[in-house]
Amino acid sequence: MCGIVGFTGENQAAPILLDGLSKLEYRGYDSAGIAVRDGEKETEVIKAKGRLKVLAEKTNGGASVPGTCGIGHTRWATHGEPSENNAHPHISDDGNVVAVHNGIIENYQELKDKLTRKGYTFYSATDTEVAVKLVDYYYKKYEGTPVDAINHALIRIRGSYALAIMFRDYPEEIYVARKDSPMILGVENGESYIASDVPAILKYTRNVYYIGNLEMARVRKGEITFYNLDGEEIQKEMKTIEWDAEAAEKAGFEHFMMKEIHEQPKAVSDTLNSVLKNGAFDLSEVGLSDEDMEKISQIYIVACGSAYHVGMVAQYVIEDLAKIPVRVELASEFRYRKPLLDKNGLVIVVSQSGETADSLAALREAKEKGIRTLGIVNVVGSSIAREADNVFYTLAGPEISVATTKAYSTQLIASYVLAIQLAKVKGQIDEEQYSAYVDELKTLPEKIKKIIEDKERIQWFAAKQANAKDIFFVGRGIDYAICMEGSLKMKEISYIHSEAYAAGELKHGTISLIEDGTLVIGVLTQSELYEKTISNMVECKSRGAYLMGLTTYGNYNIEDTVNFATYIPKTDEHFATSLAVIPLQLMGYYVSVAKGLDVDKPRNLAKSVTVE
């Protein structure tokens, strides 16, 4: 949420800043701005309301803004409406300090009142302007270095932040600080880069540093120095990003979402093969031995959004295969209800970015209680990856579209692997069953590919639903968990109201919402529950619903009931989600396209929610 870039080097900064911001627009897109320093001249700040293209047009693609040091920002509004005034960068009263910020400053009003008494005036409704002027205040009060000023300011700030700051007295330098909001720093050929996410700088460098929580850095041309909050210099190890720049480009697809849907077979295969050796799972790199697994008495899966839906699927699969009790918790609720955790339990935190604020807070809560933690994350070096006791990396590569597809699919694979390995360790399945499950997982990439290749039928049907007002997804068991993800995909990118319901709950109130023509999508991949769900769908049909059925090849009698049927290849029913979710992703995508919406950047949403 909100994208930050920074550059200092020999090249013109503005085009690099705009290019980086274009790779981060999925993080925020209601306004944007850059601040560029041209040697000893005053910093030039240019801002624009709306999409990044407005700023690009205003600056002639950056060509009209001279200078080799600068910072940029694309905003997702928290404090203050989207406007040019509220857009970042923000600047102190006399132009001494300029900064961009990702995060939320919780005590900004208290700090603002203090600064007002000290003679500062405010032109925006943002918390960021308060941070800028607080840094300026301490810089002048103590006449120290930027590191001293930032240190004094951050001690007084409550909340989360990733800050990139420029000072008038230091024309070719940028200072950064981080608490609970993501930031990476890169160096290449005597130039330095700052970004809140990897895609922004992949084009320029793969040599990066991950700045830690409550740390600061001075960024100069090709040189970065790190400090703790006491201002003491600390050492950091450089890391290499394995993703290549092409992975963050559209590669000829109209939207990133469709590209990422097509990348799912490879992402699933890569994630599976990362832990598969000689026909068995080897979790040594994850850090979970068989002895560790034997001790697990209870599992708590904590996540938000689509990752929470992965947890819902994992609950069914782990409990059925491994016979271990599983609770699935919304990360935003987990710590507030003061959970009672088994000391031999395992808390699994699922997050694509590894920076999700609520999930990170839940992880820290579990660690404080002394419970073992496992992160399932996609971004190497992210906060959850660094702080969890163990980490299972999903190999989805960069995911740019706000609506997740391939990250969700790889998280499912990680969950299946854990379920199968736990079942084996706990003695719930024998070697023959174990091998059969492993072999079946290996067939999933090809089956996913087959579904994607048959996408035209979904496209045809979805185009007819562009004017729908309500869509309901119904299913039982694992199918209900699939429905939750299908419904989210539909609502977040098409803006059509959609809900997922456990099919057996329809008569407990929900069926009153069914009107003539209301689309009801039934998911039927679980053979034991097939007839019951069909009965629920017939009840909807008798009240005027228009039915779509999603089931496995062979269940062709469903066409006697539904108006439109789509099929997925047969697989072990524990793993049906990996196949059934693909038509639902395509459905959401094609409805959005039919409505002429911005698929990759839906309104009011950001890719990773790094503030509460």
C-alpha cells in the first residue's frame, strides 16, 4: 500500500523514478509525485492527482525535470482525500526537508499540535506532512546530522513507516528509515536505488539490501550505510534477487492478471519441485524435521484475504489426512481476541508479500507466547520470512496484479505438502498412500494448463454476466472454501456484489436474496457432497436463479440442472481447489474485462496491506 522509489547516481533521476513508480502502481494509484534535486539547486517537487500517467504527462516522462537525486511516491490514501495537496512528496515550511512515506502515524494529531505551537503550518490532511516537519524540527533544534534528526523524530512516532527523506544540506543523499512497512535498497555501477517492492528496481539491479525493522540508512551514489535507532553504524549483507526483470513485465498479455493466470502451472511446479527429492518431500530447507512435526499437537493458520482462503482449504486437508486439529484465524482478529495457544502448537502465517501488517503482528504475538511459527511467503527476505522460526518459500515469482492468482495457487501447494508430510509422520498414511499423493500433486501443473487452454467457454459465459448485480457462490466442505476465493475474485475486480455461502446455510436466511436471474455458481468437486449441493442449487433455481455448475469431468448429468456447466480434470479430491479455482479466476477476469474495468488495479485496493 503506497509505493516508494528513490535514486541517486549519475543518470537523470526523474525518468528512473517514474519507471519505478510504474512498476509499483498496483500499490497505490490515487495520486503520485516526485521530488528531484539538481546539485545545489532547490529541490523541485511535482505532484498530480490520479493515475501515474498524469504525472508522467506533467513532466514529459521525467525529461523536463533535471537532477540526479530524487524520491517518488504513488499513493493509496489513508489520511486525507486523494488530491494534489495530499499527494507525496511532502515538504517542510522552508523546503529544508522533503520526504515520502508508506505507513500510518497513529499519534500524528498529537505531534501536529506540538509542531503548530512551535510555529509550523500545515497545508495537507496527511500524517506524512507531520513526520516531515517533525524531522525538520529536530534537525534544526539539535543542529546535528540527518541521522540524529531522524532518530529523534522516530522515537516520538507511533505507528508504521517506510520513509525516504532528502535534506537541503545533503544534495546527493537520501536517508531512509523503516518500521513495519517494507523497503529494499539496491546498488549497481555506482548508483543506488530505493523501493518498497522488488519490481521497481529489477530493471536496474538485483543486488539489494533488506533494511531491518527500526533501522535507518544513508543512501549515496553506489554506497549505503546502515544505522540502528541509536545512530550506531551496523553491517548488512547484500542479497541477490533471483527474479529477472522480464518476470515483472506483461509479456504480450493485455493484463498482468491474465499473464499470472497463465504462469500458474510453472509456479505450482516450481514450488512443488523445490521440496521434492527422489519422490519424497524434503523440508530441511524449510527447517521442519520429522521430529519437529511429530510434536505438533495443534495448528493455527493465520492470514488475510486470499491467503485466509488458502487456510480454509488447508484446514480440511490437514485435518482429514493428518488428523491434527486446525484453527484458521483472520490475522486482523487473532491478537485482539487473546488466543489460547497450545505450547506444542504451530502457528502458520500465510502471506504473499511477507509484509502484511496484521499477519506480521499475529506472528509476533505467537512468538511472544513461545509458540513455534512457520511463514508461507513469496518474497525472500520479507519481514515475515525473517521473523518466523521457519519459512516455506512459494516460488510464484513477482505478482503484480492486485488480485492474486499464482501466489494463491503456490500457497495451496505448500499447504498440501505440509498436510501429506504431517500425515506420514503421524502414521495416518502408509508409504503407498504417501507416494500416491505425491504422484497426484505432480500431475496438477498439466491439469491446470489444460483448464487455461479451454478458457474461451468461460469468456463467452462471463461476458453475459457483465450486468449482474448479485452473484452467489455455494458449496460444501472444501468446495465452500473454493467458493470464498471465487467470490473474492469476482467482487474485487468486477465490483459486482458477490458472496460465498456454505450451501447448507442457504435456507437459514440467504435464499431470501434470490431473485429472477440472480446468478448462483455451485462448486461440486467433492463426490460425497455432490447430491446435497445439487439439491441446494435446485432450490435456488425454483426461486428464479440462473445456475452455473463447476464440477469434474464425468459428472455430465449436472447439465440437467444448471444453465451453464464447466468442468475440471479429475484429481484427488483433497487437491480439487487447485483446479477448481482456475475457472473462477477466469470468470472474475472476463467479467471485469467485459465491463471495461482496470483489471490489475481495482479501485480502493492495494496489492499488499502494510498498515492496519
